[in-house]
Amino acid sequence: MKEKNTTVIKAMELLSLFKANKSLSLAQLSKLTSIPKTTVYRMVLSLEETGFLKKNRYGEYELGLGFLQYGQLVKERLDIRKAAIPIMRQLKDELGEAVNLIVREHHEAIYIEKIETDKPVRVFTGIGRSAPLYAGACPRVLLAFLPEEERDHYIETIKLQSIASGTITDKEALRQVLAETRSKGYTVSHSELHDDSSAIAAPIYGHDDQIFAGLSIVGPENRFRNPDKITHLTVRVKQAAYEISKSIGWNG
């Protein structure tokens, strides 16, 4: 067994107290950790020097900017594709349909990863392709879970144009579908981006509880019309999106 660095462990124990407390005095830190006050004082000095703790005007300690700096590095280096691909492959193997991963870029959705189906009849969606947020299950799931003010502004300012025979072009109808999506936690589309194609999508959340990406399965419409099959597909897509969310730090 490898020898543990007890100083580091104690320091982490001390820092973990700030998950539930905005600020703590030296005496409180010592009492809550059962670590002698002189030891706590030395650790606090080191953590203060490195920017992980700071002393406020009342003489108590708070988390410092060091955590923001390291948190930003983690956020920038986190590649959702790496987290999502194993789960997407498993979903494709189980359901037999193509699986898409999509993120928002301003008023559009960008397809950043796809696991293609092995079936000869399929719906083409290329990585890097964009689509408006109102059209198709996977783009629309991003729109549905945006903050209300941002979502309403998008609907008020966007011009809804027909892309395929099932594209939603009425703003009131779009609002109703978005409300249903938020209520159910998923959305389904038929012939909205391509005629005779269907998709089911669910939201992926980030560590800040905000919509981070969308996950969808897509295929020919005739494979998505059976109600029992739709129910099964929906359950699995939502579960896969949940697993990806958890893997990138969501605590919901």
C-alpha cells in the first residue's frame, strides 16, 4: 500500500468544510476538523499564500480565487466528446440507430460527434453540420432548456423557415412543443430537418446545472413510428444523456 500524504489529506478535509460554509474562523476550522489549532494555522497560511483561501474583513477565511483559476482550466480542458463517445457507442449498439452529440453556437446547433448506425438505410448527418435551434429534436432540446428570458428572446427575433415537410414554422406551436419538452425531459421530431427522418433527443447538463449539450438518436421515420418502440428509445436516450451529464460534473 502506498504511503499517504497526511498533510494533503488534512488540507483537503479543511477545504471541504467550505462546501457548506461561506466563511470560517481559525477556531471553527480547528473544531470542525479536530486538528490542533497550531496545525490548522500553518495550513491556512499556506493555502492563503497559494490563493486557495483568503481572509475577509472579519478575520474569517473564505475560498480564494485560486479555485476559480483551476476550475477554469478544468472547464477548458474538459472534452465532452471523450466523456460521451463510450456511452454513445453503447447506445448505438443497443438500439441500432445513429447517435448524435450536439452543442449550441449562438442561434445554431452544431453536430460535434456522431456514432453511425450499421444499418444500410440511414439518415446522413455530418460532424460540423449546423441547424437552427427550432428545427429537429436535438437542436430543439438545446432551445427548450435555455433560461426563459434567453429562450423567449430567441423565439421573438428568429424567423421560422420551413426546412422539411414537418418543420415547425408557427411560433405558438413552437412554444407549446418547448413547454412539453421541458415537462417530459425529451423531444421527438419527424421530418423536421429531412423528410422521412425521425429523432429523439434529451438534454445534457453541465456542472452549473445549465444545458450543456444535446444527445439524440436518429433514423428513418418508419423505424420510429411504433409507440412501444418510441417509449423504449426515449427511456434509453434520457438515461444515456443523464450518464453523460453525471460524467461531466452535473450533480442533479
